[in-house]
Amino acid sequence: MERLDIQKTYKIYIGGQFPRTESGRYYAIEAKGKVIANMCLSSRKDLRNAVVAARGAFGGWAAKTAYNRSQILYRIAEMLEGRKDQFVAELKLHGLTAARATEEVHAGIDTLVYYAGWCDKFQQVFSSVNPVSGSFFNFSTPEPTGVVGIIAPEQTGLSGLVSVIAPVIAGGNTCIVLASNSKPLPSVTFAEVVNSSDVPGGVVNILTGDLKELADQFASHMDINALVWARNNNELRIKAEELTTTNLKRFVSWDADAEKRIQGDPYMLMDLQEIKTTWHPIENIGGAKAGY
Amino acid sequence: MEQFFTKSHIDQVGVEERVARLNSRSIKKESKVKGLKLALNMIDLTTLEGKDTEGKIRQMCYKAIHVHDQLPGLPTVAAVCVYPNHVRSARKALGNSDVKVASVATAFPSGNSTLAIKLEDTRFAVEEGADEIDMVISRGEFLKGNYSYVFDEIAAIKEACGQARLKVILETGELSTLDNVRRASDLAIRAGADFIKTSTGKISPAATQPVVLVMLEAIRDYYYQTGIMVGMKPAGGISTAKGALQYLVMVRETLGNSWLSNHWFRFGASSLANDIVMQLEKEARGVYFSNDYISKD
Amino acid sequence: MEKQVEKINSGKLQLSGGWEYAPSPESIGHIKLEDRYGLFINGKFVEPSSKKYFPSVNPATEQVLSNIAEASPADVEAAVASARKAFAKWSKIKPSERGKYIYRIARMIQERAREFSVIETLDGGKAIRESRDIDVPLAAAHFFYYAGWADKLEYAFPGKTVSPVGVAGQIIPWNFPLLMAAWKIAPALAAGNTVVLKPAETTSLTALKLAEVIRDCGLPEGVVNIVTGAGQTGAALVNSKGIDKIAFTGSTDVGKLIRKAIAGTSKKVTLELGGKAANIIFEDAPIDQAVEGIVNGIFFNQGHVCCAGSRLFVQESVAPLVLQKLRDRMETLIVGDPLDKNTDIGAINSAPQLERINEFIKHGQEEGLEMYQSSCSVPSKGYWCRPTIFFQVPQSSRLAQEEIFGPVLSIQTFRTVDEVIEKANNTPYGLSAGVWTDKGSRIFNLTTKLRAGVVWANTYNKFDPASPFGGYKESGVGREGGLHGLLPYLNLR
């Protein structure tokens, strides 16, 4: 008798836990005419819970040393590399060829390594010491915007997902991601990778579900500081952009085609940073008179 | 001793900004005339030179009473300031006028001597007829952190002054920081100073506006705490009428009108009086004046 | 022995009477104002198509200074078209030449500084001391700073090629009319853009004088266009299809409307909006300088400042001393004729703004909060508000939450560092903050944890063209000033 395979239960990822959606709803993912997974159809309450988790994690994640964040991102890449086959298999279930699936997994891993390197460098590149007219030391540095909602690309279930999460968390933000609706399997497995990579619970939260249902919720939630939109749906995007004005969320529109940013771009990281300028007086005694 | 010192530190840049803002006050017309006369009446006309003689002292004392008789209604200066050995001749030259005799003492200007000699110096000046004693603090001991020495010394001199009012010279030009200026002010006030004074005039920089503001603020904090008024005397480097008015603005807006009399505020200066006369003549005549018409002593 | 000093019953300073300062008004003889001003479009002053003009009033005397053209949507479109046409040329001229034009503007503002400051004071009610020492010199400095960027843009954003955005629509408020015009126009021009600027309707005059300067500097026609009018003129500019970027400084409510209006378009946007900044005094602060910082924080420009330090947090151990000093300092503030060189606090910008401020004061009194106002006299005509402070304002009071935009300070006390950080950040705003303490490591803790775009440590309300300025959260999007202030005016590739 043939052995029966164990099927995986795909759940969502909130605050370092894998709950089922509180709504109890699901949508089926099929391959070759057979149901391969029942995905959580996340609700606005799941989003609410995820925002609470992300807000709670923000202070600690932002306060970690840049070196530590860098190592954690690199750790995600290591774990992803180790589970490459699983991701390739899932992407194949979503209809990708083996070659294409492998390419996408490699892209995801390399993106993580790329942003791991930026964690402790973007501050130097994008900071400034400002020569103000007066006896003041004045400098400007980037700081994370806060809790970021992300509408991940639809077509690239893994590389697209990684390409939008990595720059956000590399800069010290926490996030709630709405994964691809049609290719969600790798997003949940990626959550498992994140969960085993020293990423504190709540830094990355991943929901699966329907954009139509959740777009407005992401856009109007008053405790989300920024919304990243990386999906082709103009109508929902414009509506969301309008709704983000309720609390003046930063609205960042990124190309839905992850292929266009395989390597990454530190200016994407900077899209989720605020520049803070600090002033302090400089006492002026001695020195000049002595001709030092 | 430490409990005398304010918990707060001084931010130099903030002090300079406040000074700049005070200096932006525009003093015109009747307030200028009134202010200049007030400033004239606050001057401690000073000569502290090795070559001082009885003749020089007589000259200066006459000027103290008759600053510029051509312009009626001018006040006298507040005091003359001399070395102890010239107190007697100054006293005599001033006769019955209200002008006080102030004497430096305590091994002026360095203060490097024994307490016994300083006390003797002080008692001598008082016995010779000084109304006011301008002492110097032991800056070396202060900078070493030997605050109780400095405190006790001031207290002892204060006792030796008897009825004479004591001005304590901090010699701020040697104290380096405004934090030290503030600390020395707190110390001197609590040790019994009737006035605190910036400088001997022998060290550069002498009085500066930021230093004076910090000292006025020390006086204010003591007044807030105790209701006791202490006087202030910037000395050295004040030679223009405009500068004098800027100090009056500073006093008015820091300590209020009660301090705007020569009982509580003095200028230690030698050439300031003539510049004030120059400006008063200009206000009276409506034309710019010349030094050829003012006595130089 | 007894101290030879006079014992006074209470340590109360006598800060009024005695030696007073005589009036010292700045002369206005040198100033020429036209009876009416047209719109500055394509290098010329033109009549508005509606032929309608509205009066600009001196808030200190309620007298009409001049009449200002009201730009219709058609006029706005004409200005945008002129800017579009000029963009083709302006974006192509040699960057170093572009820089030289902007340097020339800076110099000419300096040459006409006195005229600008007197008109700013007449039109907006701010004290001449501030328009003379702050607004006008900073405006010139802004042009001077950005002029030098024009031919160095390739060094600003590593790894990217830059190009100008196109036509920028810029809308500015009434609190710093000339300075805000400079903040907007200087970086836009340096980056190779052309602009259509709309000043606030109560304070158009210095922008129109700036138009004269720009004309006299020989800038190509249409590079800078200035359209005057109220909210509808601004809306026409925001909605114009011909602009590529909006830069707005003003209220958070209007900022939200603007972003909503341009949602789904490719228009870039920077917003510099409201604030309710915390100014935090620790017990080891340089107290006398901190008191000065409180005064600069809330009474600068009649409190019409988006980054005003309007929420004062004082550590309980020094609260009585700080309050005593603050009250005494307030007594020395001179409120009155803005043209008098000794005036510290000028006129409230307009009757509606005064009404709004007075509503807040009334609300505070009705809530039973302890209030202190300085005892100074104010003129009978014009719009005035004495410096006002409220003690022990609860965090939940409107006075601690809403932007008043006037000389009204809400004071709270605190005990611990964590408490004050939480309260300071407990607001939808995040423009600025102040911290006063002598302890270096505490300063950096606070400056890191406070969610605000500008943090002044042991100082307050300092501005510089080289220093980026802008808000977190609902206080705005993007930065103005410094290298970071170029970004909104460039496309990166």
C-alpha cells in the first residue's frame, strides 16, 4: 500500500505565533485540480491583532544594534538556504517550472543578504552633519517610520515577498504583510523561517487573504504609520492612498514586479525612514585664542 | 558647602543668546538721558596704579563731584576706588560730598598672601576711612576645589570690614567657565558679600556681559530664596555709554528696578564717565560732541 | 554680626515702572507700497481675470495696506502654463548659471532687507526685531545656501542620477511669509524646477516684493510665478494637471485634503503641518537658559509657529523655581506696536486667529485651570494676546492636545524619565521637541526616543538653511532644508 502524505496546515503568522484566522474562514489553493491547501482568509480582526503585535515589537526592534539586526537578516537568509527545496517544491505547486522556482528562491536569499549588509551602513550614507550658522552641533539621521503595512506582490510568492519585507525591517520597522493571494504557500513557510531566525515575535507578521477585503483596513488603521503598495490594482491602490490620509500614513508605491529589483535598493529602505535633526549648543572656551 | 551651589549648570551659548537679545533693546530719547545719568551716578571712579600719588587722587576726587559742570544737573559718581594708602587723602578731598571711598584690599590684585596680612590690609583701609572694601578671592584655592578656604576667608574679611560694605572680586577672567563664575558667586554671596564684582581690571578679559548676566542670576536666585538683596559691580573694560546702558537693561530685566541705584549696582571704570558726558552733551545740544570740551584726568 | 543688606519681606522682583524704554519705532518713510498688486505671471504683474481684489490689513492697526489680486482657476492655469513653458529652458541651462541667478536673489534680499522686514511687520503683525533679525536674514541665507547646490546635485544622492521634477505648486502660510517663500522657492529652483507659489491671503505683500526682486534679478520669465488668493486659489493649484509636485506648509487638516486630492496621480508631495511640541525641563537643566528656551519656544512670533514648544514638561523638583522665573521673564516681555524695536510680542495675525486663541483661553478657564497672564498693557486697536500660561494641565485636556497657534503655554509636571517620554510622544503630531538637561547620556536617550523630526537639546526654535526640518506622523511628510530638502524636488533614477 502506498504511504499517505502528511499535508501541511497553512496558518497565518502574528506576534511570533501561528494562529488560524479568528474568522474561521478559508480559501482553497488547488494544483492540478486537487486541493493542496486551505489558506486562512484573514479578517480585519487578524489585522488588528497583527498591528498590536507589530506595535509592541517596534521599540525593541528599532533599538537593537544595527550589527545585531544585520546578523538576524543574514540568519534568515541562512535558514532560507537550508530549506531551499521546500520553497522550490511549493513554488512548483503554484505552477512554476523547477528552474524558475529555483531562480526565485535564490533571488529571495540574495535579497536578504543584500539588505543584511545595509542594516549598519545606510545610516552613514544618508546621515549628515549640518554646518549651521551658530555655535551648535547639528546632525540629521534616519529613524524607522514605525509600523508598516505591506501589500506584497501577487506574482512572485517568495522573491516578491522578501523584496518588500527586507528593506522595511532592515531599517528597524516592524510590518504586517498581506501575502500573494494566488501564490501564498511560500509566505507561510517563510514565516516559519523568520520564526526560527532570531527575529523577535511581532517584527514580521504575515497574513493571507483577499486584498479587496483588507486593502481599506490596512489603509485606514490609525496605528499603522506607513503603507507599502506593491501590487497591480490601480482602483484599490488609489482608494487606499486616499484612506491613508486619515492619519497621514506614508504611502509608498513600489513596482509589483519584483524582477525589477532583484538586487535591492537602499532608497527603498529610506522610503520607510524619517529624518531626525538634532541640535545642541557647543561651548566655546579656549582653543582659538591659544592658536591651537 | 556644596549645598550652596545651584544644581543647575550654565549653558554658555544660551547665556550669549540672552545677552544678544538684551542688547537689542533700543534706548532712545528720555530713557537714554535718564539711563545715562543713572549710569554716571553708579560709577566707582577708579585709579589703581603703582604711580598713584596724592595729587592724582585729589584730581580724581574733584572730578568725582564735578564730573562736567558745564552741563547742569549731572549727578556725582558713586565712589572713588583707590589703594588703601590713598584712602585718607581721598576721604579728605571728597569732604562732605555723598561720594563714597572704596578701597581695594587683601593683597590686591593677586590675593596671594596670608590671611593675617589680608585682614590687616582690610582693617587699615577701614580705619583710614574707607566706606567700602573691594577684596579679591583666592582663585588658586578656588580652582583647587578648596571652597571652604575661600568661604572662610571671605567671612573673615567681612568681619574685619565692620560697617564698611564688602565687594568680593571673583576675577572671572581667571575662572575660565561660566559654571565657575556661578559657583564663585554663590559662594561669595553666602559668605557675606554685600556686592559681587567681576574683576580687578588687571586681568583680561575683565567684565563681560555673559559673566555679568550669570552673576546677576546668582543674585536673583539668592533673592528668590531669602529676600536678601546683594549688589553687583562689573569692573574693567566698560568704557562706552552704550555698553553701560546695555548693562542697565540687563539689570532691569534680570533683577528689576530695585537694583537700579548705586546702592545695588556699580560700574568699576575710569574712562566711562567721559563717554557718558559726551553722549549727554549730544542729547542736550543735538550735535555730536568733542573730547576737547571734557576734562581728562 | 548682622548682614549689611536690606531684608525684603518677599523675594518679588519689581519688573515694571521705574526706568522704562521710550518708544523706538522703525521708520516706514522708506517703504513704498502700491495701492494694488496684480498676479506675477510670466515675469510680469498682470490683472486677475476676475478683476477682483481683496484688502491686506495691518493687524496692529486694522488699516488696509494694499489690495491684492484674487487669482481665479483660469489665472492659476495661466501661471502653471507659464511655469511649464519656462521649465523647458530653465531645466536645461547650465547648472552653474542657474546657481548664479539664485545667488543674485539672495544678495538682493540682503540689499533690500530693511524694506522686507518693515513690510513683513506691517502686513503680518510680527515684531520688527524678529522680521529684521530672523525672517529676512534667514530667507536670504536660504537662497544663498541652495544656490550653491545647483551645480552639485550629482553629489547629493549616491548611486543615482537626478533630474528635476518639473513644475512645483507651492502653498505657504501666514506665519513666516517671506521665509516660507524662500524655503519653497530656493530648493525648487536649485534643482531645476519652475514654480507657482501661492502666499497666504492675509500676508501676500512680501511674496509680491520678492516677485519684484526676482524680476529685477533677470530670472527667465515664468520660472517663478506668484498667484495670490485664498483657499480656492490653492485648491486650483493643487488640482491643476500641469503641476508635478505640491509643497504645502499649513494646517494638518488642509494637508490631509491635499494628499487626498492628489491620490492616484504621479504628483510628488511634501507637507509641513501642525505640531504640539513637548519642551522638557529636567532638574539638572541649565535653568535660566531653559526659561529663555521656554520663552523662545512659545512666545516667538506670537506663538504662530508650527514647531512652538507649546507643551512644557517640568520635573517636579524644579517646577516651582521654573514657574517663578518664567512668570518674571514674562513680565519683561513687551507686547505692542510691532514696529517698535523693543517689542517682543507683536499683533496676532488676524481677527479669526485671535478669536480661536481666545476660545482656547476661555476653555482653559472654564476647565478651572490655573492661568497666568503677564500684566502688560496692550493697544486698544488691533489684535492682541498677552503671553499666557496654564498650570498643571491634564494630558487629556484640549489645551494639552490641540494646536493653539498662539502665545498660550500648557504646563505639566513629571517625575521620571519614562513618564515624560511617554507623555511627550502621546500625540498624533511629531514635528519638534525640546530637552533640557546637563547629562549627555540622558540627552541622547531623549533625542532618540522622542518621535519628532527636529529635537532641540538645551536650545529651542533654531532654524538654519543647512538643517533639515519636517515632521513625523501627522506633522508632515518630507523634509525642507539641507541636503535632505533637495530630495522632494528631484527624481532619482
